[in-house]
Amino acid sequence: MRGKTLLIRIAALAVCAALAAAMMVIGRGHTLYFDNKTIEDYQGQEYKAFERVVVTVKGEEVAKLGKRERGMATWIGQSFKMTLEITEKKGDEPRTEEVSIQLPYGVDGIVINLPAYLAGLPEEAWFSEFVPMVEEEPAEEEPLPGEGDEFGLEGDLGMEGDLGV
């Protein structure tokens, strides 16, 4: 009887560990940013931004990007899929592209440069990690010695003991 209880506990622990590992991979959330920006000089070539890109994820339009614009979507899991409706130049007919990207596990904010990705460039050209800029608050200025308070009344009040009466 004691051996059977031990086996059940070990099996339950193994199932919990397997479930936790699966959820860690499957349930990982990512914030994706889509850039429609020109890449100026990648190996001597320029990859121009599209006139317009409409990004659709899971049947929902998440971004309409003009030149030099950025859109955003959230995704859970490692296999990201989106549909792009691309207008290359003003007046062109839009074309549709289905895109699937394997997302890295350890990165949350992922920036994808769409012109570079669709040109077939390597990951180093179209992938980067989003790092938010931390704005430093300006330090409070301390008055210089002898400056006084904001009304100039600190210290000497300008009265020589005479109340002017």
C-alpha cells in the first residue's frame, strides 16, 4: 500500500512539472512592434519603406502603417502569424503576404522591420529588441549661496531696524 501511494505522488509531481514546462513555453507573452521604416545602408543597399502596410493578426487589423510609422500587437506563444496588405508605392495595387515568424523565448519587446523582413534579409537586419527609454527627471536646482528664496527675502530683509514710521 505504501509503495502505491509513493508512485501516485511521483506521477502527480511529474504531471505538474510537465504542465508547468508546457505552460512556460506555450503561455509566454510577447509584445511585437512593426516598423515600416527605410533601412539606409545594409550591405551597401537601401530597403525603402512601403507606402502603406496594413497588419492583421488573428483576423483583427492591429495597425495601418505609413512610411516611418510603428504599430504594435501582443501575442502568446512562440509561432507568430500575421497577414500584411502591402502597397509598395502610391497608386500601386496592394498585395497580400502571409507571414510566420518563430519568436525567441527570452525576448518580450520584439521590433520587426517589415521592409527588411520581406526583402529576405537575415534576422540581424530586421529583428531588434525594444528597449524603452527611461527619461531622467531633472534634479531640483538648489539655490546658490547668497541667492536667497524666490522673493529675495531670505536673510537680510532690507530693513535696518526702522519700520519706516
